[in-house]
Amino acid sequence: MSLSLLYIHISSLYNIPWTIKQKVFVTISVKRKQTKTSVYLFQAVACRRCGVKYGPDEYGLKKNQVRLLTCKKCTEYHAQRRAKQRESREPRDDVPGKKPGPKAQDPDHELLELSWKDMMDLVKGREDTAFTLDAMLDLASFAKREPSNKGTADALAKEVYEQIGYRFIYKTTQPSRTSDTTKTYVFYCAQLDREMKKQKEKETDPKKQRARMYMDRFPCNGYFRVTMTDERPNEARVRLTHHRPHCPYVDINVDTATEDLVKSMKNMTPSKIWDEVIRGKKTELTEKQIYAAWMKENEAEWRLADDQVESAIQLLRKLGEKVEVIPLAREDGMNTIAFSLREVLERYGDEIEEIAMDSTWKTNALGYELYAILGEANGQGIPVAFAFTTSTDGTAPAGAKDRMMQQVIRHVYSQCQNIRFTLSDKDISEINALRAEIPTAKHQLCYWHAIRYITERLAKNEPPAAYDPRKANAIFDFIDPTWVLGVDTDKWLEEGVREVDAETSPSRDSVGPLKIVIPKLTNRSTVDNGTVTGSNGKEAEEQSTSELEGIQQIGNSSRKAPTQTCLPPLLVVKAGDIRIPIWPSPPKVPKAERPEFCPEEYRSPIVELFRKHLHQHSTIPLNEVKVTYLTPEEIHYRAVKEIYMFCRKYDLSQTWAYMWNRWYTPKQWRLWARAACMDIPRLKTTMVVEGFWKQLKRRDLVHFNRPRLDLVTHIILTSILPRVALRLDYIQGLRRQGRPQPLAEWQADFRDDWMEMSKPDELRKIERELKWLKADVKTPGRAERLAEIEEDNGRKAGTYHTSIAHWTCSCPAYLISRFLLCKHLVRMGNKILSNKPLQDLRFFLDLRRQHQSPYYMIPGVNHDRENSDEDEIEVEIEVLGYKQRMYQHTTGSPAPVQLKAKEMAPAEGPPAKINVTDTAHEEVEEEIDESDHEDDASEEVEPRRVSFIFRVC
């Protein structure tokens, strides 16, 4: 229904008897939108003036067709009365045809005439009292007068603010009722409570609500009125009222001088502009305002399109000489932008041997996840590539993110061919991409993240994933194949484990009967009472070993008898010397009867065992009498047995199942254990990447609220890239040549540790005890630390295998040290170098960490560069089934290395230990008994590939 026809329908309702109050709903159609309204119909309505009740016909209508509340008789009477009053007034002489009324320039009103200086003298000093001023101002004395009346009024309000501290904001212009050329400009106090604008409605979603504070306001009734007329251009009536004193107004707007400063320094970083703003003067501005002004000034440089993604791509192409856009294959449901830093890769790409990868969130308005790849350079991280990625609509196929990161890593690896170590946290996509594209490199999980993951997981009372102890027993025979109480069979994969590395299958019955596939033998064989026999009834001892490879994949060639805690096997398959026990299915435990996952008192010892196993390495000696060095296989064997025996001792079956599935299986062991590689990486954690994120977020992006994607890209290129170039200049020795060089951050920390370890033990104990004694009594851990100190004071000093030539020591402090450092090596080094490290900073500046032993080449201690003519050759070895590279130092032309190996009896049943000596060079190791090598000199053993490191000095 159209609005014009609405009144026809309403008027037709007047025929309804006016005896009952009725409510009629009328639907109005305006611009195709229907709105339901209501009309109340009454029998009679009382007039607002005379009070007599009349029907609706006795009331007039307004222009908008709304009925008046005054009857027609009263309306006509009061209209005639107002007309008589207007006629009785006398016309004014100065304005023909106008009636007298209130006017500022009325000559009948005697006002005080003041100059601008006199007016300010009256107002000054009255900020703490209530005041009212009504006077005629001589505008000829006002120096900042503008051509227009409105401009002059604004200038007057601004000057008043500068003089008394109360700011008056323009509100409206009131025309005079008696003159067309007279207007009054009204300003109100900026802190007046009743002039406060209505605030926006609060966000209903609690997650989107933001804490806000508003300016303090007061009922001061502060107004400033300026009345001006065209007939008297040099006069103005000013009325200033302020009935309650309060704190002065603080202007936080960016002034013109600051805007000019930002414009002149727009090519610098916002932090530098902020330093210039606050230097030498007081300001009420904030750093965020400077960042906003800088962003607005430079918007033309980084905002090349309205679409953020397209703008970022155009910006990268524009700066092609600094960056290289990485071409990526299109993936459905994903958007990705990746680029590398061309200058960094060209200058230092060949020198990078370790890279670390990590991601972060909340850097841009579109919610893109930002990945960064940093290369290691002298213990420091330098960014080499970045990637912004996001899932658009959730339709991305499986593995899309892995394929995207593989392309980025492939591009980096093409320009960094010498990468030997990769580092990441437990992100499966990162691990998959790094291992797929750089298979020759050792992947290392971040040490800090690994400790954190285990600590958090042990605190959760949740069952582990499915665990089959029979498969674990097939690898390590000391594991009970029937001990699996409280394991959840519904969950088949632990968090952080790749599906290809899982020990169980995704089927529901993941720990069901173990299927044994017996290979077809040459002679027909059968299984009789648990024994594999041939067709002639004799035991198949004469069968070829190659025919039993299928059985050997499940069991070892010689197995021990099951432990006393094991259930008996169902049967034993025998083939020659090989016997395969078939174990029963593990018993199922109801959820109500499951024990606690890991009680609190056992969590810390388990974490400490993991910490020790992570740091063990074949080149780091053990503090044992019989065995000094272990092979990687022996280290793995001992580590698994130690953690298993601990869990078995305290009946922690669920904890063991988790530690095995997530950390100690052969596939998982290679990801985090240092012993899985013959070299030791310089980076142990992803803190170089975390530190980079901290710098980016807290220095460059901290004052931007959800910045655009192209702005973040612009900041990376204009702020971070120059700092990276400067760091490379220091690393390559191109900066401040001939002048003192600053120590790298790790070198400064290394020096602090060296100086601390150089102190006598008694002094270190006293300082440590005083530190905790001075601490507040309520400091967490204070009592425990003091108890540890008291226990250490009564402990005798130990004896350790320390070799300064190889820079190794068997003490516990060296094993977990960040720098492979301990007090025994430090004090031996100080003695040999006559305390030079304590006095000369250049000793620490020249330090370079190596991947092989000796881990620091120190002139005068384990290396003489002046008299050395050593060359470095590459040797390929095999560790845990993986081919790896190591480097040997040889003198002159390297002679063929002849290996002589001797099989030694294993301790507690681990794999055989192999001692390797180099007949072409002298073996320098104090703990090795030379008589053993003399006895073996007559033995002829064929050279073979072994899993051990060649230490050549």
C-alpha cells in the first residue's frame, strides 16, 4: 500500500462507533518495504487548552497530516491574540520593517568595551574560579583576525584556549531574529558533560569487546558566544561563561609542525621520527600517532592497489633488485605469497649450513600466517625467505600446505647448497617439507619446544595413543611384549607424529593379534608345536639364512629369554638358530580402572632423562671406567632401556607408551637426538626465529593496529632488510675494518660463562648462596635452591675424562651446555694461554663454533694456524642407516685410510661396539689403552663402513 493511500483507509475508519477504545494495525508499503504500525481510535479526546472533549473532526491537521491536540476553537482564538500583540509593538528606526528583539549591538544595552589585551588580563588567573564575561570587543586590537566572521570567531576561541587552558569547540551558528546580517557563533567547553556525544553501542560479542576509557567531563556550563554583524565589522560581543573550574584541556592532535617533521623524514623508520619528536621538548602525542602519520604519508609507496594481496605482489615486483618472488603452483583453497631476500642469498648463501623455520600469527589484517626461514651465520640468525599463507574457504586438499612449503624450501636450497642441518618445532608441515626437500640434512627438533611439549603432555591425565608392545619388543628385546595397561586403542596417532612414522595403523584394533608371515623355504616346511620343521621331519637348521629374511625383520638373530613379568608366548616359531615367540594380544583395561597417566612426582625425573638422552653424542665421552665412547646405536639402546626401566619400576605403562610412540621409536629418535648424526649443530633451539618475531612485532609492528598485508611487506623490506645487511657486514668483516669489532650476542654470552667458570669453586658457591639468601623469602624455589646448594657443598669433586685437544669432557655440565663448555676445559685453557681470555676480548671475537670435534679451534690450545698446512676432505659415513658427510683435516696429500676394527663384548646386551683407529695418523686420546691396538696389529681385517666418527688431529 502506498503512503498516499494510507489516510484514505484511516479516514474510512471514522465510521466506526466511537464507544470502545480500539487498536487497528495498518501495513505501510514504502519503497517495497512493508512496515506494520498501529493507530489508536478513541470516542472523544480532551482539548489541551480548554479541556472539553471533542470528536476527531473538531481537531485540525498539521502539514504532515498529524492531528493537533488543540481544538479548532482554541487554535483560532490564540492565533488572533498573537496577531494583536505583534501589532501593538512599535517599529524600529535602525532596521526598517523589523521588530525589536534581543541583539548584542543594541544601543540600549550598555556593555563594557574592551581591547583584546584588556579582555585577556581580566580572564587570566581565573582558571580556578567561576567567572562570566559579557563585553564588547574591539576587533582592531586582535592581531589574528580573519577575513570572515566565522574565521575570526574560531581564532578568538583558539586564543582563549591558549590563555586559560579551556578549549571551546564550535557547536552552531544562531541567526538573529531582528537582523539578517547578525549572527552568533556558539562554542562549548570540550569537557562539558552534557555536550558529550553519544557513544557507540557496546559490542555484544565478549571476544570483540575492547576496554575503553573516556576523557573526564564536568558540569562546568562552559560556553563562549561571539556575536558579529556586517554593519559593525570592528566590533564583536563576546560572552564567556564557566561556572566550575576543572583540569585544563590537553590537546592530543598532531600539530602542523609535527606533520611537517613526518613529511621531511618519511624515508626513515617511524621509531626514528618518534625519537626526533620527543627530543628536547615535551609533547602529548603518542608513538602510535606518529606511526599513523608516517603510514598516511608513505601510503602512496606501499599501497599500490585496493586489494591487499595484489598490492603486496606489485610491491614485491617493484623492488625486484632487493627481493625475488618465489613462483608457487596454485593450490585450491589457499593463497600464498613467498619471496626471498636476494642480497642475503647472493652474499652468504654458500656459507649457510643450518636453517631454522617457524611461523607466527597476528601480523596483518587478513589473518595470513607468516613463515620465515633464517640461516645461521656465526651463531646468529639472518632471514633469507618469507611466506604469507592462509586457507581461504577450507576447501584446500590434503597436503596443500606441505606442497606450498616444499616449493619455498626448494627455492632456498637451490641457492644454499651446503645446508647440513634443519631446525623446526613440532609442526608436521614444516618437518615434512624440510625432510622431503633436503634429505641429506639432519633435521633437529627444537630443544626448548621438545622439553615444553613433554612437560605439558605429562601433566595431562589423558591416555596415550595405541601402543603395540610386541612391535617394540621386536626392536628391543628387553621390552615386555605384554605390558600395556591403560592404553587407549581408539587413538592411533600421537600429536606431532607423521602418519608414515607411526608404529600402529589407523584401524580400530590397532593392538590386535600380530600377524607373522613365514617366508616360503626351499624345502617344504611346517610348524609343529611352535617349531618350524622341514618336509623330512628334521629341524630346518640347514636352510639358507637368506630364506629367513622375513622372520629376521621381526626378531633378532639371538634373543634372550622373556622377563619374569611377561606372560608366556602362545607359540615359538623356530627356523635354524632363529626363534620367534608369538605373544598374546595385550589385555584391555576399562577406562574406570586406568591409572593416572603420570603422577606429579615422576614428571621431573622423566624430563631430566629425556634432556640427557637428547644431548648424548658419540664424540662426547662417558664418565665410566670400562666404556668411554658409544656408537649412535649404543646410545639409542641405552636411552630406550633407561627410560623403559624407569617407567617399569614405577608402573607407568601409559607414560612409557607415550614416550615410545612420540620420542623413542627409531624414526622419532632421528628427529631430536644429537646422537643420530655424527656432527653437532650450532643451533639447538628456534630462538633465533622467535627473537626475530619479537623484534618484528615489538619494534616494527607494535604501533600498527591490524596493518594491511602490503604494509607488513613494505616494513620487512624497508626496516628489516637494512639491518640484515648491516649484520652481514659485521660477520664478513666489511665494517669498521681496523677498528674494534663488537662481539656477537652468542660470543658475549660465551664470555660471560667463561668468566664465571674461571672463578674458584669456593667463590662461585658463596656467590650462588648469597644470591638466594638475599632473595625474598616468598621467591618461588628459594628453599629448594638453598637445599641444593647445601647438598653440593658436601659433595666430593668428581673425576672426568677431559680432552682439551678434542674439546670434550665427560662431566654433566658439559653435556647439556649451550656452548659445549665446562669449568674443566675453561681452567685448562686459561692455564695454557696464561689467562689471555680473561684480559683480551679478541680471544672471544675470533671464536668460531665447529660441527665436529674439536668444536672450537683455539690457536695455542688445539690448533696452530701459522704452522698448519692442513686441508679439509669430505668423507661419507653411515649412521643409523643414513648416509652423512663429515670432514677430515689431513696434511698434504691424504693417504688411504686403513681401518682396523675389533668386536668387543657388549655391556648388558646392546649392539656390538666398534673401536676405530686410523693407522695413517696418530690417535690422540688419553683414555684409550694403546696396548689393545698393538695386539690387533697382526690381525688382517677388511676395511668396511662403520658407524663411528674419525677423529684426526
